[in-house]
Amino acid sequence: MMLRYTLAWLAMPIIGIVNGAVRELAYKNALGELRAHQVSVATGIILFGLYVWILSLRWKVQSSAQAVAIGLI
């Protein structure tokens, strides 16, 4: 089970890179540097939250010790 969580973590940098690329290519010029960064932070939080929520629905945490181990990964 821990291998799954470790491998699932690898998608998180990809989510971050895609979020940053969309910011740079899609709305940075229209919003300006500061506002685009603020929007990107908000969308990043939403995307990471959705990803972790979907994982938590798919793979139930069995114990508090497992939750701590997952958090440390």
C-alpha cells in the first residue's frame, strides 16, 4: 500500500508544473504577474486538494500510523 502512495506522489510535481505552465501561457499577460501568481496559487490548492481527495476515496487509510507514514512520504 505504501508503494502506491509513494508512486501517487510523483503526480503532484506534474500537477504543479502544468499549473505553472497554464499560468504562463494562458493568463499571465492578461492579469499581470502578481494577480496571475495569486490565481495560480488558488488553482494549485484546488488541484492538489482534488487529487488528494480522490486518492483518499480510492485508497482508504487503515490506521493512524499509516496516515502518519503517508504524511511523511
